[in-house]
Amino acid sequence: MKKIYILFLLSILLGSCNSYYKSVSLNKVNPERKKIAMNFVTTYLEKCDNKDYSELKGFNISKRFKAKLNADSLKKSCENIAFRNGKITVDQLVSIHTITDIKDYADVFNIKVKLEKSNTPFYLHLGMYRDQNYIDFPFYFSAEENYYKTIKKKTP
């Protein structure tokens, strides 16, 4: 009975050691997906710079994310970004991470950006579904390259 109990505990322990997410090689990702992510981020930041709070057109955006991109919330977000960071310039796509759960069908694109008010590396995390390249959450700025590590640090 003890052996079964030890084997059971060992299997649970080893199962919990598996990573929650995995890194996806940039070479394995369709160039079109990378281009869509970079274009979306560039367009969003250009709209902020130009104080143009109109609808983002030409992108497949999930309904949930689109609800957050109305003129009022876009204005508020852009003003907050400008106040905290100054002008933001898109640098490069650094990495892509995906959750290892088989039910998950989205990737997080980690894009390095340059901030006017700081020289420290900063990243914008953008979610994108693998099906028809719908853009969704997260749309999140952090100093950590990996979005999942950032979230893990925030939760106690």
C-alpha cells in the first residue's frame, strides 16, 4: 500500500513540474502572424501619438477586446501610456509563448518597445488566436519579457 501511495505522490509531483507555458520558436510561426501582431501594435501606438481615437480597422479583433477599444477607453489608455512612458517606439518581436493546455488556442506575442522616459527594456504583450489571427487580450505592458512570469509574480 505504501508503494502505491509513494508512486501516486511521485506522479503528482512530476506532473506539477511541467511548465504552464512553452516558448514557440519565431522561425516556426507564420510570417503573416508576426506581421499582423507588429502592424496592430504599431497602428495602436500611432493612433495614440496622433490622438486619433477612432476604430482600429483592418484587423480581426475579438468582440471582448473590441469592447475595450471604444473611443473613450482608447483615449484613456493612450493618455495613461503617454503620461507614464512618453512616446513609445516599437522595436522588435522578441518571443512568442503559448499555454501548454490543449484547450488553449492563443499565443502571446512579446514585443520589445522603447520608451521615451526610460532606458530599461520594456515589453508589450499581445494575445492572438491561432484561428484566423484574431487579436485579443492580453494587451499589457511590463518590464518582464515573459507575460506568464509577469502574471505569476503579480499573484500572491
